[in-house]
Amino acid sequence: MAGTPATSGMVVCISANPALDRRLRVRTLAIGETNRALSAEILPGGKAAHVAMAAHALGVQAIWIAFLGGAIGEECASELGRMGIEVVPIRTRTPTRVNLEVIDDSGAVTEVLEPGGTPEPAECEEMVRTCQKRLSEQWKHALVVISGSLPTGVPTAFYSLLIRSARDAGSKVFLDTSGEALSYNLAARPDFVKPNRREVETLLGAQVHSFSDAQGAAAELIARGAHSAAITLGSEGLVWLENARSPAWFARPPRLETGSTVGCGDTTLAGFAYAAQQGWHGEEAIRFAAACGAANCSARWSGRITFKDVEFLTPQIKVTRGPG
């Protein structure tokens, strides 16, 4: 890996349910009592925003297209724009949500996620139409990342419309969602999916206790339509099947002091996107993706990794190859 990030490639990050993240730090979180925060910070959030910030840090041209409403939506757009990320807002009548993250001195993270307002049908149509037009013109050959939950009231098939639009334009599509949105949209054949352990256990109705279990779960995701599948396992690392015929790859990060693990899966996804654009495969790709996820643990904010940290951590990632 070179000492500086590549500047080629483009990643379009689609966010149907963005948020403004508010992080509070407390000594101890006391449920049912008054808690006084030691500090408070805010930053654009939602999974797609984390991917866009991480991709930008890796030197990729990052574009963030999102449903945005009200003053909160304006703040999200302004903050990401100041970072150098191109923002394409799809304006909504309902305001953008605010998510709360509380971290106590033990390192425990408590999240309270608002459901998000429901975009109107015309607003959903505008997002699909904008993606179709730009992917066939100025975003041609971009890698498309669809991340996060669907807002309440948006049809589950909405992601399938976006996947097919991107595929029709010749773009690869990475999908990172959960529940029915993941189950239903596997049939649209995304190029890559990346649920975490809890999400895949819920989807498949089976526990994932080991790398072998995770390998079987990834194989099932491919059988259901994905071309490639990775499953993140928190501090234990991740498992990746590059395709239905490839061996499984297992990556373990070193033990790290963590500020917050929120966004580690998103930065891992950004690492896989970067690797795909560099033409990396197998061990090289998973090692880099795992290093991106590990780098997020020491980042001040979710998604705000640095290429220098990724480069430092990459040789510390232990990668093994399973049977194939």
C-alpha cells in the first residue's frame, strides 16, 4: 500500500435515513435519574455519512445524496460540505432526525435512534430519478453504497429501485442494511453486502458463535442473491466470501483502546469500497478493510479515520484463509 491515499475513484453514498448525531459523555449513565454531561458534540451521522467521511479520508471522491429536511438537514449538509464531500440534497417536508449517543467512563455506548420522518412518494421518486440521471452522466462508473435503515413508511422495494438504477448505469452496488430491507433486497443482486453479527442472526434465525458460523451465514447471503458478503463480528474481526466459489477470508484486528465502536462497520465498508476501486482481492482487500474498521476505534468521531492510521494498522491485522 502506498504511503498516501489514492485520489482516483468515486463513491456515491445514498442515505435514505440520515441524522445529526449528538454525542454526550458522562461519568456514569444512571437510568431514571438526572444525568449531567461532561461534554457534548454534534456531527452529521447515519451509516452512509460515516462511509462518505471515511471514503473521503482515504482519498476517494465522496458524494453523499440524502433525504434532508428542515434546519437539521441544512446543518448536516453544511458540515459534510465543509469536509470536502459533495452533498446532493433531496429536500423533504419532514425534518431530519437527531440521534443520541451517550458514552460513560467505562466505554459503554448507549444509543437512542430516532425513527426519522417519512419522505413523500414524490420525494422518493426524485431520489431515484436523480440517481438514474447522475449515474449515467457525471457519476458514471462510480461505486454506489446504499447504507442504513429505511424511514418508516418507505416501501422495502425502494432500495431495489436504487440498486437496479445503479446496475443499469454500469455501477457496482454495495448494500449495508438490516431486517426486511436486507432480506427483501438481496433479490436485487447487490454486488456486496455487509451486515453485522446481530443483523445476520436476526435475518437467518441462527446464532453466529464462530468464524465457521459466520462463513456459513455469508454463504447463505450469497445464495439469496448477493455476489459477495462480509460479516463484521465486532472486536473479533470479520469474515468475507468474495464470491460463491472463493475461499473464506478471516481478519482479526489487534487489541485496541476504543473511544467508541459506532461506525466501525461503516468504515470497514468504506475500506472494501476503496479496495474494489484499486482492484484488490482476497487477503489484500480484507486486510485493508479490517484496518479501516480498527482505525475508527481511535477516531474522535465515527467515520473520521485517517489514512495514516489505516496504514499503521494494516500490517497488524491477522488474516487467515479458510477452505474453498
